[in-house]
Amino acid sequence: MPIGVYQLPTLLEIMVWKQLWVEGRDGEGILAVLCLDYSSGALTGDLCEDLCVAQKLVYKHCLYYDRGKKVIQADWRGQPIILKSKKEMFSSYQHLTMLEEMETQDIPETELLLMVALEVKNVLGLELSNNTMGPLWTRKKGPHWKAQVASMWSLLQQEEYIYFSLLQDFSKHVLRIIGTCGHFYAVEYLTAGHAWHKTLFPLESMVGPSLAGHRSRVRAIVDIALSFLDMVQHFDNDFSHRLHLCDIKPENFAIRHDLTVVAIDVDMAFFEPKMRDILEQNCTGDEDCNFFDCFSKCNLKIRKCGAQRANNNLQVICDKIFRRWFSPSLRRPLVSLPLQLQLQKAVQECAQPGHGETTGHQRTLRSLSELYHLLRVTQRELQRAE
Ligand SMILES: Nc1ncnc2c1ncn2[C@@H]1O[C@H](COP(=O)(O)OP(=O)(O)O)[C@@H](O)[C@H]1O
Ligand SMILES: [Mg+2]
């Protein structure tokens, strides 16, 4: 029995959506349709009432591009937040036919839990125990249970939502989820990176006007770099499997007020078992074994890419982020020249490790501890100079 089919949008949905689209208010249009579906009882969530009735969740503007996720900035009870969904309309998500066929109260809870577990296993490539799935799981309650399950099902089709929900309590380096309404999940609003920005992250909005001087900016960059290293360590060691980030660029990270680095786009994040599945492809050369920022080597004898990733998160962060901060063109008179040179060399070595005596893993560990050391010395130098 197929467990899901796609449902066509209703005529009313299309009309509202079209009208708002023509008026050029696409983000608002998306939320208007969301509320229409909420009022018809098709979907629900803890933020729907604030968005659709009490008007305590107010649309600000869109942050998305044509191809990516729908990312909407909004104001929730005076606090800026972000609403995210992979697709615009609830009806575009796979629909649970089971909900139509049966009276909802008849669906055994164990059956639903099993479906959730299967979906999670599919996305993460991991089997989780029932008690770890708590944040994803809606228990049977109340008359709106059908809308609750349908909403849960639309959220479960979004890999990123699964990652964020499950890692909430284990990691300060992933986005906090504030709540949901239908297929949209709300997350904290942070200062996101931009490749075109001179310091990659707009620090002016972070360090406050009194600290906006050059020295504070340099100090902030060093603190953020240290937080990047903490995140690398954490994703490498603190879960039962290593977490690989395959789309590393400033746009996919953001900074909290305390200068913690947060991964805000984890569509291309994979735990080790799934990473191995993705990499292990047929190949005729190494170039067939590249998957965005994750790659392995082609074994020409068996014409298969190695399952083990050949590079790692640290290397790519050094290459795409640290190199921009610690390069010869950006000499900072606040830090002594020998230290600057050491740091540049360490970043270079980390981004493009040479083929020395040591294994890749040992080189990475050495790079990590060297960068920690040099950044902490820089931090102390900057403090002393005050
Ligand atoms: N929590 C957030 N706080 C601030 N800006 C965000 C947040 N989430 C996303 N953004 C902005 O929206 C952009 C797109 O979001 P992202 O999750 O990377 O979606 P996509 O899959 O389209 O790349 C980000 O590069 C960032 O500029
Ligand atoms: Mg992105």
C-alpha cells in the first residue's frame, strides 16, 4: 500500500496565491495561503494562532532566492525570527493517504511511530531509539489530531527540520527551533555570513557601536574563528557518528550575540553512514568522486569511489573561511608580524595539507591544535595591547 501521494492545491489556494503573487507580495502570499489552510483545519502548529489570528507573528520580508528554500523574516512578539520551508505550499508535500482512509483515532500510535522512525532512518541513515525521537513526534491528542499528524508529516519531509530538531538539545552550533505552523518551522534570527562582505560576517551589528573600532572587530574575528574550531571538534566527535558538512560557505553559517558559530543550512549535512553511501559511486577518475565540498578518491582497479571522505570539515573551513581572514593582504597592525605569519602558514597548511609522513587524520589533529594555539595567543596579544 502506498503511504503517500501528492495532493493538488485547491482552487481557493491557487486564487489567493495568484492574486498575492501578482501584487508582488509573494512571501506574504505564502503565509496567507498557510493561514487559509489553518482555518480550514488542514494544518496546525503552535505558532499558527499567533500568525493567523492574534497577529503576533508578523511578516517582514523574504530572504530567499528562486531555487532554494522559502526563507521569510518575521517579527514574533517583538523578536525577529525566520520562517523556513522547503516548498511554498502545504499541498506540495507528500500527503498521508492513511489519514484519509481511516478515522484518525483508529490509527494505532505504534504504526505512526514506526512511520516516523522509517522516515528519520531514511533521511539520517541512522536508526534512533523511540525516546530520541521525542522532538519530532506528535502524540494523539484533541480534536485537531488529524491536522497535527498531517503537519508533522510535512515537516518530516524536510531533512533540515529533522536535523535541527534532533540536535537541539545536544548542540549549540545548530539553529534553535522556536515553533511550527504547518510545513513552516520558525528558527532564531541570527547574523548570517555573506561572501561579499569584507569580514564575511557583518560585525557592526554584533559588537555594538561602542565596540565598533578596528580592534574590537579583529577580536571578534578571532573569537568567531575559535568558535568555528569548536564546531569542527564537536561535529567530528560528539555524536555517535561524525557529521560531514558538504556545503561550506559563509552564507550557510551565522553568529549569535555571544559570537557562537551556528550552522543555519544543513541540507547538505550527513552523518558518516549516509556520507559513505553517497560517496561510494562508480568512477573512472577522481573527479567522479566529488560531492560538493566532500570528496573521496577513485579506486581505478574496481572503478569505485572510496566510501571514506578524503577531506574533512576543517580543511574546507580553512580554505573557504579562514583564508579570507588570515591572508597576507589583510595584515593587521594590532598583532605582531611573526604571529600573523605563523597563523597564515597554519591556515594554508590546514587548507591544503601536504603529503608528509603523517596520515591525513594526524595532520588534521595537528592543524586543529596549532590553530587553537595561535588563535589563543593572538587573543591574548590583543587583550594585552588594550
Ligand atoms: N536563522 C537565520 N538568521 C538570519 N538569516 C538567515 C537565517 N536562516 C537563513 N538566513 C538567510 O537566508 C539565506 C538562505 O537560507 P538557507 O537556509 O541557506 O537556504 P538555502 O537552502 O536557500 O541556501 C541564508 O544564506 C541567510 O542569508
Ligand atoms: Mg544556503
